[in-house]
Amino acid sequence: MPLDASAPILCAGITIYSALKYCELAESYKHVAAVGLGGLGHLAIKFAKAFGAKVTIISSSLSKKEEALKRSQCRFIFAMDTMDSVIDTMSAFHSIMVVIGLLKSHGKLAMVGAPNKPLKS
């Protein structure tokens, strides 16, 4: 694969991999939520599944449900206080309190998306 074509994948890949490993977000006994199903979110799903974690996809777009089911064979659920960790890949403006609400007590949150304005509470 030419370097100019592989660079975006490598950049997104190391962004997700380092967040999952450094923050210990995805291990075989953990339930991880990937917020956002774009490029970073898709890689978060793949890596977390490869590490053996149970993965749930959280998206603000219902139109991505079929894509998520086809790509990752995961089900969409919205469950408060059930996630061991959350990796937030959304670059769009969204409520951080909803994302935090997904976490169990002592859960971990890693934000790798970069919204262009402050998040709302």
C-alpha cells in the first residue's frame, strides 16, 4: 500500500491503539463503549474486539445502525452506568454528560475526537 494512502489509517490506528492500551480501556473482561462510528470509531471497535472486550456502539445518527450491525456485528443499546470504559471519537458537538453517564463507578473515559467548540454539559 502506498504511504500516502496508508498514512490516514496509521494515524487513526495509533490514536485509537494508544488510547485503548495506555488508559487500559479494552481488556477481555471489560465492556467498552465506542462513541461515534466514523473512521476513529470504526478502528476503536476493531481494536477493542481484538483485545477481547465486549463492545457497544453509541452513535447520534440512527442512519449508521445498519452499518454498525454489518461491520461489527454489535447491537445498539443505550445503557447508563453499564460501561467499564468509553472511548469518545466524535468530533461533532455533543453532550459530555451523556457520555460520562454511560460509565460505571470508577470507569474510564478517553476522548480522542476533537470538537471545534467546547462540549455542552
